[in-house]
Amino acid sequence: MPELPEVESIAVSLRRGLRGLAISAIDLRRAALLRRGRPADLKPLVGRAITGVRRRGKHLIIEAGDRVLMFHLRMTGGFEWADPAAPDDRHTHLVLRFKEVRRELRFHDVRKFGFALCLPAAGVDSCPEIAVLGPEPLEIGLQEFQSRLKTRRGRLKSVLLDQTFVAGIGNIYADEMLFESRIRPLVSAARLSPARAARLWEAMRAVLSSAVAAGGSTVRNYRNADGEVGHFQENHKVYGRSGEACPACGAPIRHRMIGGRSSHFCSRCQI
């Protein structure tokens, strides 16, 4: 699933190509892509110019004046620019066309878990998908981060994946930031000392900032809207490296399911 760095990279690439373009047509190929509402709700977007593209958590928000088109990519959702004459397939679920350019923007999703919403711009922050989200991990201050941890009784790995705690972290970056902070994923979040919580906060910011700069991680088929792969997978120290040597101490990287999610860590370095 694309996480904060990948969705941010997609937002940046879409911002480059979309800003200022006026939508000339919307071709919704699969009505179930819309989580709520009807296909007719997309009609007010036609003729509007794209004014911005931004990210909130793992959600991608395309702004068109007083309306927005919001996407959650889930497991396999993504965007690509294409010539209208280029063949597409049954995994293309929505197509945006524009007045100023010949190429079109296609949203595709093999697994069909992603969704879209068309909303008034003024109602985005209050819609259920956004209203429940915690703070952005690159914006939350240390004191607030420590305070929020104290209210969480679960295992630290599960807490980091909880989008109501902070928004945008998934499996890859939770494993990497826990390794960088030398904290084991099974530790109770509420019992983390202030010093260790500060170490985790610093690691969270460092790992996510580096991943954003690298365009995210291409572990399977992720690409941004310009077709560019991410490169942060070259810096993964524990994620997906079960049985390999820890880069810090040489012990084998361990794998364990925590809260139904795959986790990778060093039992020697992380305590």
C-alpha cells in the first residue's frame, strides 16, 4: 500500500502536470470507485480548472475551485498519463481529460480496493475519512507526540499504524523508524519513556523526510504519475530483510506478525 512518502511523490508529480488545466471530461468506468454519491456528482467538475493537488495522510486530494476529487489508493491504486489512443485495460476505472493538453490522466487499480469521493472543498476536513485522522507525522511536535503515546495501550508497532494516532505511516516506515530508534515493535506505547519517545519522534521525522526526498519505496509496482519509481527501498535496513544480517550488529533480522501485520526487526539492537 502506498504510504505517506509514496502518496506525497504522486501528489508532487500530479501537481506538476495538472495545475491550471481545465477538466473537459470525466469518464468513470467503474461506478463502485465512488465510495459515496452517484456518478452524476462528478459533472460539476467539468469545465473547472485544477487549482492544487495535496496529500492528507494517505489520501490524495485534487482541488478544482470549490470542489475536490479525493482518492485513497489502498493496495494497488495509481495514476498514469497516457495518449488517448493508447490502449488501456479493465483495471482503468476513471479517466480525466483536459482542454489544454491531448494526453489524459488515468486512475487504475488492479485489486479494486481504492476509492474516490467528490466533495465540496469546504467539507473535506469534516468528511469521515479525513476527520478521524491524527496529526501529520512531519508536523506534530515532540510534546504532542509524547502525550499521544501516553494515551495508547497497544503495542508500539500497532499504534504507529493506527491512522488516528498519526496519519500516513504504514508497514514499511513503521519498521524502519523503529529500527532507527532502536525500539522493539512489541513495546507498550504508553510505557515508553520520554527519552525513548523523543528518539522515536526524531527517527520518524528522519526516515519519512529521507523517503519523501527519495520518491518513496518501490517494493512491487509503485510509480508516481510520471512513471518514476521510488528509491528509498535501497535504504531499507530491516523491512523485507527477514533472515539477512542486521546492518548494525550482524544478527539475523527477525520476522513476526504483530496485530495481523508483518514486522521486521533486530532482536539484538532493538530493545
